[in-house]
Amino acid sequence: DEEMFGEGFPAGIEGMWRNPNEQAYQFAEENPYLDLDDPLAEALRLLAQGRDREALLCLEAEVKRNPESSEGWRVMGELYAALDQDVEAIQCLRKGHEVDPYNLDSLLALGVSCTNELDQLPALKYLRRWMENHEEHQVLTQGLEPPAEYDYEGWRQQVTMLFKRAAEANPL
């Protein structure tokens, strides 16, 4: 490749073709909330007051201090989703899912955000995983093998069928 492109070709150019949702979350350079005792609690208080941007900084402080805070990553991801910033939402929700793969709220939010970004196959996989781990609905997936990894149509049909059955079993 170096012969083909020559010296000075930007080293990160291959990153242009990577899915932006798979990149690491970029923290704000300046954050006045880093020294708070309980940044998650402060973020929730700020959210209740509608102060979203300040809440984001508190949530960043929370996950910087405690990278294993599944709840911090989830709340931050859901806040980004509410702000229609789905790429950042997905980055946060994926990190939260990494930390706690059984957080149902994160799985569902990931499925929705991936759908919003037209990233259908991962969305379907997250939604099925949500169904597999949901106390009321997991029975629907028992004995049902997931489709082949890249079989989009198989995933679409199966997840649609699972959600229809869940809706039939639990009508509003």
C-alpha cells in the first residue's frame, strides 16, 4: 500500500471506511465537573432541570472516573439519542453494553439508535439479545437458533416474529 500511495499518505486513512459508531467516545477537553463527589447524581439532577449539556459533562466525569459505570454510559447514550446525536449515543451505549451485557435498557436503546443510524443488522442483533435477556420474553427465544451472522433477511424475519409474539402475549 505504501508503494501505491507513496510517503506521507495519512496513516489513519483506513479509518475513513470504518463505521463511525465503532470508534471510541471522544471526551470534552475541558470539564468543570471532574472533581464532583457524585457526578451521576448531579447529572440526573441537571437532566431533571433540562440542562442537558451540563448533564453530559457530569456523565463524562462519571464514566471517566468509573469506566465500569454501566448506568453512566447508558444515561449518557440515551441523552445523546434524545439530542439526535445517534453516533455518540451508540458509542456510549456500546461501551455500557461492554461493561454490563445484561443491561436491558442499554440493549433496547442500542437497538433503537442503530435503527436510527440505518445500521439494521446490529440493531436486529441487539433487539434479539434484549428479548433473550428479558424476564418476560426470553421464553420466546428458547430453542430458537439465531440466524447466520450476516443473514440480514433471516434476522429481520426472526426479530419481527419475536416482537409480534411478545406483543400478542402482552397486549396493552
